[in-house]
Amino acid sequence: MKYKNYPVKPLGGGEMLHFVQQLWIMAENLREMLYFGQDFKKVIRAAPQPPG
């Protein structure tokens, strides 16, 4: 048999900590993308428009 399927085990103390740390990293990345997006919109609005 090529793959061995192990039964599901509940998370212990160490595995949950890693999961929680990843959530904070993802939240920080989303916050940075929001700020960069808002700054980009401000720059686009402030840029001079070419004549019609």
C-alpha cells in the first residue's frame, strides 16, 4: 500500500499554537494589503488626467 491513512487525532498543545500564529500572520498580511490598496486609490485620484 503506497499511502497510509492515519486516524484523526485531536489537536494537542503544540499543534494549536502553530495554527493560531498563522492566523495572526494572515491577518497582518490582509491589513497591509488593505492599506496599500487605499494608498493606491489616493494616488490614482490625485494623478493629473490627460486632456480628453
